[in-house]
Amino acid sequence: MPEIRHVEETIHCRSTTPGKQGSDIAKSKFDLIHKTLVDILSKAGPEGVPSRDMTEEINQRLTISDKASIGSVMWYFMAVKQEMEMRGEIADVPLKVPERIKLVT
């Protein structure tokens, strides 16, 4: 009897680097990281959050089970972050060092 496989829906995350291809990722992983990013950034206000702190912020909010199913939180954060930038959902806070990101309102 043939094995029945569940095909998970994917989302194409575009790259912000010209000429670079994006990545297709599982919609469930995209949705989890996206929701977590929105939660973090909505509490940060117009000053945003340093981009370098986001992986730790995400890790603090995910369950052990979530982290195990995702794998590399840093990689998924970067993929989702770039797609959110391409959609105009988030942006860099101008003139801030280190780089900070915020929700676009």
C-alpha cells in the first residue's frame, strides 16, 4: 500500500538582497515566527528593537516544542524578517546604531 504523505503549505520568503533568491518555508513556521516578531515589536514602540537582540527575544517566547520543530531560530528569523521588510510590515529605525527594527504603522 502506498504511503500517504502530508504536504505542508509553504510561503516564499523573498530576500532583501538584490539578485538573491528567497526561500520557501513551512507556513506553520513562518506564522509562528511572524506572530512572535509582531508581538515583540508592537511592545517596543517607535524606537524598535536592536536586530541583534531579536533571536534571543524570540527564543524567550517560544516553547521547547516550538524550538524543536523550527530548528534554527536565527535562520527562520532572518527569512521572516526579510519577507516582512519586503511586504512593508517592518522597517529599520533611521539613524540608529546598532540597527533597530520596528513595525510600520
